[in-house]
Amino acid sequence: MILGLGQDTLSSEVVKQEIEWAVDANATIIPIWHARFKYEANNWNLSPRVHHLLANTHTIRVLEESALAYNNAIVELLNRFGVTP
């Protein structure tokens, strides 16, 4: 599961349920933080499983809103799947 996280993503009950389903299915979850997102546990009401996932999983970070930053994130994502563009 590619999990794009922005400032309001975790405010959605639907998104939180989809993350729970992915955890239940033992899916590989790769978080991508963009739009200056930073995970801080106290900001959202998340289950302990989702909190553990977001606090302890290596993330791909898009540090600025630019084509180059997103291109770098895509390259990093492809590398995680063993693809070297």
C-alpha cells in the first residue's frame, strides 16, 4: 500500500479504516509524506497498530512541492520495489 500523507489525510475515518485493513492483510505499507506533513502521534486518534506503523516505518519524504522533489520520491519508491530507473 502506498500511503500518501498530507496535513489532513489522517483526519479521514475512511483513510484510517483503509490503513487498518492493510495492516490486517499484512500488506507492505510505504508512507509518503508530502505537503510538509510530519507524523506527530498526539495530533490524531489512531489505533496503536497504526501509530506503531507510522512511528516506526521508514518513510519517503517530499520535502518541497516541486517536480524534482516528487521525481526523487518516485525513484526512491521504485528502488524499494527493486526497480532502478
